[in-house]
Amino acid sequence: MPDLPEYLHGYGPVRRRDPGGSTSPRGSRALSGKLLPSLDAAISACELKDGATVSFHHHLRNGDGVLNLVMEALARRGLKNLHVAATSIFPVHAPLVEHVRNGTVGRISAAFIAGPVGEAVSRGVLADPVVLRTHGGRARALDCGELALDAAFVAAPAADECGNISGRAGRAVCGTLGYPLCDVEVARHVVAVTDSLAPFPVAQIDIPQGKVDHVVKVESIGDPAGIASGTTRPAEDPPSLAIGERAAAVIAASGLLVDGFSFQTGAGGISLVTAAGVGREMAARGVTGSFCSGGITGFHVNMLRDGLFRALMDVQCFDLEAVRSYQTDPRHQSMSAATYAGPHIGGAVVDRVDAVVLGACEVDLGFNVNVTTKAGGIVIGGSGGHADTAAGARLTLVTTRLTAAGYPKIVESVGTLTTPGDTVDVVVTDGGIAVNPLRVELAERLRSASLPVLSIEALAAKAAAASSRAAPPRAVGRVVAVSEYRDGTVTDVVREMDREPR
Amino acid sequence: MPDLPEYLHGYGPVRRRDPGGSTSPRGSRALSGKLLPSLDAAISACELKDGATVSFHHHLRNGDGVLNLVMEALARRGLKNLHVAATSIFPVHAPLVEHVRNGTVGRISAAFIAGPVGEAVSRGVLADPVVLRTHGGRARALDCGELALDAAFVAAPAADECGNISGRAGRAVCGTLGYPLCDVEVARHVVAVTDSLAPFPVAQIDIPQGKVDHVVKVESIGDPAGIASGTTRPAEDPPSLAIGERAAAVIAASGLLVDGFSFQTGAGGISLVTAAGVGREMAARGVTGSFCSGGITGFHVNMLRDGLFRALMDVQCFDLEAVRSYQTDPRHQSMSAATYAGPHIGGAVVDRVDAVVLGACEVDLGFNVNVTTKAGGIVIGGSGGHADTAAGARLTLVTTRLTAAGYPKIVESVGTLTTPGDTVDVVVTDGGIAVNPLRVELAERLRSASLPVLSIEALAAKAAAASSRAAPPRAVGRVVAVSEYRDGTVTDVVREMDREPR
């Protein structure tokens, strides 16, 4: 071995290499040691203690099996007071309620909560308030250390034993993995949970091995049929068709529908009617858009294939057509939740969107939108990307029917303020269109296009007239959930309902 | 606005959203503000001070224009004592010598230094020793905070104004961006320097916008013809052909050439002869390999297309055929330097390689390899991935001619110890093959295959006999470079040569 000095000016102490220290035995396969025999083994490796924060993502949507599997394993070990930091919680995650009741889970945070967990939260099952963040706000909270993860459990459609994860291979393909992309950057431990262990290297890596600590094979990560959630067909009922067509007409008249136009819609039926109308108008005008973003459906894929857009920026595939497109078309690109909607990265994709079409449970006279609670106050959602895209887009359209289940949807004051009215430009209903008074020029354009522009007060009056019951008053119990804006400030709180089920 | 409590038990202080605080003016395009008019503006935005560390990558190899452009701009501003933390330095970076002489640059670190900078370093141009790391060691030093970057300047073949970077589009396409992928994770500021500003979103994003702070358009990021460096043809001279064929025969006889075989070669002429021989043997045996890794050439692409391998794991494209393949074939995957070779991520790709074929300036009786200095001690390289792959692979072959320029290449003791002998299994020369005494079973296999196995001492004797001059003694001046092993320990130092040019 060469003669080495012990210290070098401008370098520091010289540590001589120890031949036995860092080399694998020659000729033996250097095992990564990441592949563990069970979830239990992975939980041990993560060294989780009472009060730990465990994260999950919702790319398998209502087909997800991983959150339940992991929580069951954590409960069996007797861990208590855990914080479940999910991206979204669906009806399939109903067993979480029991984990709360028996003390395994003490805190929940998410961007969206639907189903039995939302109902239980509203009825006060948790002592501490649930934190509802936006998708971009959650990414910010992760990156800024506000939301620290002890372990991220990644439902991995396919993985190899070195920890490379693909959303584009395996039994339950889900496409892009935009949400866990943020979790794996910061979690103390990352566990890939897969039912399709592939030979190294797995095809089409979405999360590289360097971000993953442990790999576990389970029998099933969930039901692939649950991914699509049956939401990706345009609406066919006359009121929804009318709303969708009107929203398309608003975009057509807005002045934004020119070359380079960028667009986001959800996967709901009205949104897809709007998308179809916008697409027809683009084709008629010979306009080529730049990109569609957000959650992507086969509908968006067709717009790409038809040459209406140059690219798709996809944080989550909403159906298998989108998954197939992401597998095969390089114009269909993945983005992380931070890139999609983060308010902290110096400009997210939502900040580049020209027009976004959003839904609503309720809209009020201040154009504030509630997508968090249904009439009466039960948690049935949360912002997801709603408040993020509303803030980013040049034109934010909120589409809604005037009434639902007999309740008015245009109200004096929303039951829960999810998305602030100053970020909403137009409300499109089956009873007419209201333009935010901040957007004088836009109102002019819509009137010039002979669109039925009314005041929001007029829409509220129409909604009241068409309703069979009044919007119930806000609950007055203790706070059970906090609705955080994307920057970590608070837009509203949700209060405890009557504990008796109706 | 809703009535909000000021403090919530289990949540903390409630900060009410300020409508004016975090929303862009409605109807205006939210500008990302990342696109700056000049390198000078970007340098200002990075708030660089004397002594700052600035990083560069070498995907444009000897065609790179960005390091010189940036250093010129930094010199014009009068900054002093900067630390240039490059991945590799090539002859094209000769102007760096003047920046050292006039005090702009006070420190250099890199994984590889060739050309005038290496010569100047060896002659003592810098007061502080250069730190030569392996590719994996540099990734480790970045991730562990040992190498802190004030600004990373990313030569971006294409970028959009939001900071998305693609190596697969633009005037000077280079393919994968495995090296800067590590820098952008940790640098305090990241600057994308591009000559091809694309509409948002740039196609085939390799580095997403969330990792990039500033974007600058320059006239040229370099000469695309410099990328290939003319190294991607198999050797044709008889001694090199003989060595390459022998190396292939060693692999064929090693017992590793079975289904799932994984393989790495450099882009040198001998390596490609070996690859061709291995490919023929795989085809003859009907063996399907798993992956080729490292720097990828058209030669590897052909092996993929021929079905000899399932995947390519590519840290850097060595020629335009590789770039085209990465643009179009999803089996051709990118990996970061950390994923490729990091000793700190719980198993890197190098740890999965069955056989790697490496070159050498010198090999000694302890199987130690020098790829750092040429005979006499001038720095002409450094480990790059040499020591990483040698440590990781199950079978490490070092191929070399017995002599070069009249000097013996199998010597008693290497001029600089880059890659430790305990990680080298076989030395293949035009004078025969030597097997590391640690590998008794391998030597048996090679003898059974009638391969010319000699002792390393016998090869050294042959080399001495074929030489016209003796290996010069080590320089005895002060230390001008430290050769770090992948774990941050030191394998050797390089000492100052006579300051007079020969």
C-alpha cells in the first residue's frame, strides 16, 4: 500500500482505506438486503414507535389494498397513536375507523377523505383535528419539514428487489406515481409494497432504488378495477350536459382559446362534457394547445392523439387508457405533486394552466367553494388539487347544478370554505353563469357571446327557489378537521356533528 | 370569512389565510420568474461569494461549453478562490488553468481530469490538493453533505422557462443526465444553462422543474460532435483484438454467462471487442442477459435490440446511437450517479453487475490498478466509475496491453493506486491472463478452458522484457491530488512533478 500522510493542508485528515472495510466478498452476489419476507419485517426495519407518522398514496384509489394491510399489521403489533398521513382516503379504507377507535391511530391528515372515515371524523372519532391539506400544500409541508414521515408505504404495481418501482408494470398498474414521488424524498424509511416482484431492473422505473429502503411482496396490493372508479365518462343527463356545454362556451369566449392553450379538468361527467366541447372548438378554430394537466383520463389521451395538445402532465392516471398511454407515449409525462401544485417550488404546473374546470358541493355569494363537506357537515372530500389549480389557473371555472338532493348548491355562505372565492372566476350552473365581480372584462366577453350571465345573488335565488329544503346550519361542536390552504394558512374548520348516526 | 379559533389543541396556532397574500393577480399569467436574461443575472441570483462551490457535469464530454462560459462569467465578476466541483474535466476545459492562475479558482474536485488541467495540477498550479472521487463516491459526498454545492450549473440540451430539463431534445442532445441528477438534489441553487429553450413543457423531462431555480439561454452549450469523442468503435489492431477476445473467453468460462447475466463495459476499443465476443457467445448458448449498465454506446443498444439483454441502465450516453435509443426505447432507462454507483444507498446498480470490463494505465503485483496518472505522474484521468464497478461486480476484468509508449504496464507497484487489487479478479493482457490469488476457483475454470493463465509476476516480467524504458519513480513533491475511494477513505495521493514542462 502506498505511503500516505496523516493530514493534508487544504484537505484534512487522511483516512486510509481499509481493504476489509467496505468491499463485498469477491465472487459473491452483493445482496441489496432490501427484500424482506413480510410487512412485519418491514415494519421492524422501519423501527416505528408509538406516535409515528406513516404515509400512503391513493393511486389505486378505491381499489387500494395497501393502507389496510399495513394498518392491520401495525395494529397487530400493538402500536398506538399513529399518525396516518395519506394523500387521500376512500371508502375502501373503512377499517381505519376501527383502528382509530382502538387507539392504533391517533391522528389523520390527507388531501381528501371520502366514505366511512369522513363520516366518523365528522362525528368526533378522533380527539385531535384531522388536517386537510391541498395536494400542493401537502407537498410543501413535506418539503418544508412541517409534515415529517417516519415511514412511507408505497403501493408499488411492480418493483424489483433493489427497490426500483414502476407504476407501468404488474398486476395492478396505476400509471404515474406523482404523489409518493414527494413522500420518498423525505421519509425516514421507504417501503415498496408490491404484488408483482419483477426481475431487476423493473421496466419503466418511476421511483428509483436509491429512494427505497425496503421491499415487501404481498399477495395483492388491491383491486385494479378500483382505480378507474367509473368516473371517466361524459355526463349524459340534460342538466349536466347543459352545464358542460356552457362551461365550454365560457372558455371559447374567454380569449384564452388560442395556440398554446393549456387545460385542466377533473374526471367527472360534467368536466368531460366541457372537455369535449373545448376540443371541438379547438378543432374548428385550428388551435393547437400546449398541455393538459392533473389527473389524466382516456378522454385527455384522445385529445393528445388527435393533436389538440402537445403534451399531458400527469400526476395520477384516472383510468386504464391513461395508464396505457403513459406506458407507450413519451408525450404523456409524469409529474410529482410538488411539480403539479406546490406553492413552494418557484412556479408549479398549475401556475401555467390557462383554464381549469372544477366541481363544487357548494358555492357561496363570495364565490367561495366547498368541496370538503356535504350539506350538514359530513366530511366527504377535501381540496385535493381544487384550491391549488384555482389559485394557479388564469381562468377558474366552477361547475355545479343549482341543487342536489333537494338542497341548494349556491348558498349565502358555504358550509366549509375549501377554495377561496378570490381564486374563482366563473360559476357555471344549469340556471346561468355568474362571473366574479373582480373579472369585469371577462363578464363583458361572456355577455358579448350571448351567454346567460347573472349575478351570483340571482343564481342563489334560483337555487333557493328550486330547493325543497334549506341548507342546514353549520355544526357547532368542537373542531374535528382543519382545512389548510396550500400555503399552510387555514381557510376553515369542520366542527363535530351529532354523534348519533341519522 | 368563517369564524376561526386562534389556537386548536392537537393542531396549534391557526393562521388565517390572507387573501392578498399568496394569490397571483387573477387573469394574469403567473410568471415563474426563473428565466433570466444572462449568465450574469443567474450568478447574481445565486448570491455566490468568494470561496463558493460551483458544480458542473460532463455529459457533453469534450464538447462541453458550459463550464468555460460560466467560469468566464465568474472571473469577470472578480470572484476569487472558487471551488470547481465537476464530475469530469476534459481537454476542452483548458481555460480553467488560467482561472486557477489568476486566483478565480482555488480548489478543484472531480471524478476524472484529462488534458491541460491534469497537467497543470500535477505541476502544482493549485495550493490545495485536488480531490479525485469515484462517481459513486461523489454522489455519496453530495448526499452526505460532505460536498456542499452553492450552485449547480446544468448544461441542458433543452429546457423550458419553468426549469424542466431534457437531455433528449435540443441542438446538443446528450441523452441521460445521470450525473447532475445528484447535484440538483442538494445544490443551494440550480441553474439550467441551455441553447434550446423549448415551449413548456419540454418533451421527455429528465430533471423536473421543482429541482431548478434559474434558467438561462446561451448561444451554445457546446459542440455536439464532442460528445462521442470517437471512442465507440471496437479496436482493430491485433494486440487489442487478442485482449478483447481473451476477456470474452474469460467471461465465457467464468460460469456467469447464464440467463440473467448482467454486464458492463466502457466505450474503449478493447471493451467493445469483448462485448462483441460475449454477445456472440450468448447468442450461441441461447442466453438472455438482464441488463448492461454504465456509460452506454450504440454497441450496447444493438445488444438490447438483438434480444441479448432485457434492459440498459444508462448513467451517460457515449454516442448519438445511445441518445436515439434513450429517446425512443423504454427499455433504455436512465439512472443517477447515486443509483449507478453510490456506496451509500443500500445497493447500487454496480452491485448487481455480473461482469465488468475495465481498462488500466498500470496494474501492479497486488492487482492494484492506476487509471489516474500516466507513467511519470501526470494526472490523466481518475476513477470515474472504475473503482465503483470493480467493487460491485462479481467478476472484474482489467484489460491492458503489456506495454505502452515503451513503458511497462504491469509493474511492481502502480504510480497511483486508483482501484484496490482486492476488488480486481482478472488481468487480461496480450501476454496472458493473471487471476487474483483470492479467486482460486476462477483460476481453475480458466485453466480448464485452456486459457493462458500465468502469475501476475510472470506478466510483469513479460512486460518488463517488452519495454524500452523503466517505469519512472514516483514524484516526491508535495501532494497535489488525493485519490478518494468510494467510501471517502483514501487510496493514494499524487505528488507534484517538476514544474518545468518537459
